[in-house]
Amino acid sequence: MNIEIKIEKNIVAIQLKSNKAILDRMVFPEERNLAEKLLPSIDKLLRKNKLEPKDIKVMELKADMDDSYTTFRIAKSVVDSFNWAVKKL
């Protein structure tokens, strides 16, 4: 099980994936409040599907913006932190 955060054209999609199949997703507009919405949205997606963070093998980020944007840096920090923490479990 993987989580993919996809940011394209100011739309954020958090997708729960098994192999390449999308099992569930949450979508919301990026309104310069990603720091406030991203972690609660991931938590909600996991709870809705009765999953724990340890059930996720890897979290990935795909974005149509470069790393100079704050939105990208916030999402990248969450992805890197999650992947580090899951490896420690």
C-alpha cells in the first residue's frame, strides 16, 4: 500500500494506491494553506480505510512545480518525514 501526493494546476490529490490501482483519494484546491490541510487529510484517508501509518510502504510526491515553491517544499517535507518515520517502525 502506498500514498501518492499529486499537485497539479493548484489541485492537491492524496491517493491511496495498491500497486498502480487507486483505492481511494481525496482532492482539494491548493489555497496557500497546505501546511494546515495536508497532515489532517492524510490521517482522514488512513482512518477512512482502517489503515495505520505502518501499513504504508512508501509515500511519494508528484508535482508540476519546481522545488522553489513553498507548496512543493511543504509536501516534500511531509513525504520525507513520513517515509523516515515508517522505516523506524
